[in-house]
Amino acid sequence: MTIFGGGLFGPVIEASCRELGIRTDHSEIAHEGTNSFFVSINNASGELVGGVADMNATEGMTPQWISARMEAINSADVIVADANSSPQALAFLIDNCTKPLYLDAVSVAKAARIKEAVGISKSKSFFALKSNALEYRVLANLTEAVIRRKYVSVGAEGLQVEEDGRLYEFPALPCIVRNVTGGGDALLAGIVHAGPSATVEETARWGLECARCAVESPDAVSSEIKNIKL
């Protein structure tokens, strides 16, 4: 559920989503706006050294825009949102989602939006937070928030998970790194796929396996991820 920009890329991306089985009936194409994009700069080892992003299209996803789609959102088994959305939109989701809500910090700069959203929200409670180590520094003092699980990716060292005050650590899986772009998204995809009822260990296994699949592929989204079985 998103806002696609106009021009050439928005309709192409929307059509590609439908071809992959991703429903777009609750999304919108803003024909007058530009599409969101991210351009990464990687070194010879496939590691991200910089990037440029334009996510202004998502600013149209206001609390009012989300409210009109809230019934559809709450019909899902789980809900995933990220900090490309405004603090107001994230706060609205925190307060109105009736299913487990996973929030992704996205970047160091945008992680602050989650912090602000918690401050705005009334319930200050959601199911899971996913970040990397740098992003987590921005969010570490969210003492007022009630978050059941915190997933922190620590690069080559693997994954840390905090639940009920206990810290779990899982090493990264052996792999040949070709491109780290998309690794964090794949990690979260695996965690969400495992489901909120899965144990910490099960979610870590799924997340790390999906992350390995992603970083071993030269593409940002590996076509092999759909074939993972544990």
C-alpha cells in the first residue's frame, strides 16, 4: 500500500507489482508527482558507501489517507511500515493497528521519525522494531515505548534480538557477498514471514537465510528468495 509517482516509472513499478502478485488496489498513482527512488553507490566488495534517495511521494500518505484504508490494513495478518512515512502517519498506525505492527527504521536520519512518532502516539506500543546498529543508537532511549521485539542487524556479525529484557545473538550465515543493497530488507522479510507467533530463534533463522540470499545476489532483490525453505 503506497503512493506511486507519475511519469514513466510509477505505472511501470505498479504493473510489475501486480505481475508479482502484490496487490495494489489500495495504492494510488500520483500522476503529477515523481516516483520514489533510491540510487546506491557500492564499492568493489558490494558494500554500500553512499546513496541518494527521494521519497517525497510517500508524504502523501497522511493519517487521513491511511484512515481511509484502515479496514483493509487491519485485515492483514501483520502490518509492516517504515520510516519513509511521516511521524504523524506512523503514530496513527501505532494507535490504530489491531494486528502486529513491524516498523523499519530505514536510515539513521529517518529513524528519528519513529522516535517522534512514539512521542506523538497515545498507545506507544507496537510489536517489533527493526534497525541496524547505527539506527538503533538513535532509538536506544525509547524508554516510553512498549516494543515486544527489537531486531538489530549488526552486519557481518549477524543479528541481535531483544525480547522481554533478554538479548539474543545470532551469527551471520556463511556467504559470498556480492551486493549488500537489499540485505536489510530481506532480513525483515524473513522475520515477518516467520510470523509473530514464531520463536525468536525461528524468526532469526528465516531473517538471516533471506539476508544471505539477498547479499549473494548481484541484484537488490534476489529472484531466489521465493525458493527458500527451512
